[in-house]
Amino acid sequence: MALQIDQIRAVAERVAASHHLEVVEITFQGAGKHRALAVYLEKDAEGRAALVAAARAGEMEDLPSGIPVEALSGITHEDCAAFATDFGTVLDVEDLIPGAEYTLEVSSPGLERKLRGAVDYERFAGSLVKAQTFEPVNGNRHWTGRMSFAEGVVTLDLSAVKQKGKAKKASAGIETVEIALSNVEKAQLVAEI
């Protein structure tokens, strides 16, 4: 019986929604006794909006400094534990992961989370981003800069960070680079602490 990751994702999203959470990413790695299913969660849009409102009203004490509240997932240990209990039960009852042993890992996507889809690019506009393209742009596939996003185009302000390696040579004389979203192989936030 093969692993049905789409079916697992659908179940994870259903369980997450019941906890007012969203599934950011699911990965399955390893073999034999060392298999791990990792689920990365964040509060749903309503929960993130409440977090931002509470932070602006001064009701939050333990927020990290130097990180915009909008970039936080809002997830707590209690959220992860409650989700893991319910999701793990469904996985086992429906036998969605064949074989006897696996580890279920549940956490936030972290400060250097991957960006997926236009919604993430819009949400994290203004953040530092590290991107890799399918096809080279100005002779380079790896870029780091402050991101803006409009009409399917990711624009990176290269002056926001000191460029290294090939990016330094490729960015000589240019301040920004425009990358079509369809050309972005992978991108992630860069923590500014």
C-alpha cells in the first residue's frame, strides 16, 4: 500500500480547520523505523488577525523583538499538541500511513519559512527573501533581497543585503531584479534578528 500524501493533506487540513489552524506544509521522509511525517501549521487568517490586533493593543508580552507580528504564525505548543492528538488518531484509525512505525512531528513553519503561492508572497511583501529560480535571471539563479510582489512578479531589492558569490557579480550595477512567480523554484524568508 503506497503513501497517499494528498489524502493525508486533506485529512490534516480538515483536522487543522477544526482547531482554527492552517496547514502550511507536509513532508514525509525516511524509511523503515525512521519514517517521519512532519506537519507545519499556523493560525488561520482570523487567528493571525487577532494576534496582530492584540499585539498592537499592547496585550502581548512575550513577542520576539525585531520581527513583524504579521510574520509570526501564532501557533503555540498547546495548538501543536491538540492537533497532533486528533490528527494522529485519524491517521491510525484510517490507516493512512502503511506500516507499523512512524513519527508524527507538528510545529510552526519557523521564521525562515518557505513561501508557497501568491498569497504568501503578498502576505510577506517587505520581508527579506532568499529565492532560487528555474531559469537564470541576469545570469544567476540565486537571489536575496527585500521583496515586493505585484501581478505575478516578485521584485527583489538587492541593496537590502550584501550580495555574495555569483549574485554579487550578477547584480553589479542593478538595484532590483524582477522574477516571474512561475520562474521561482523555491523561496524562503530570511530572519532579521
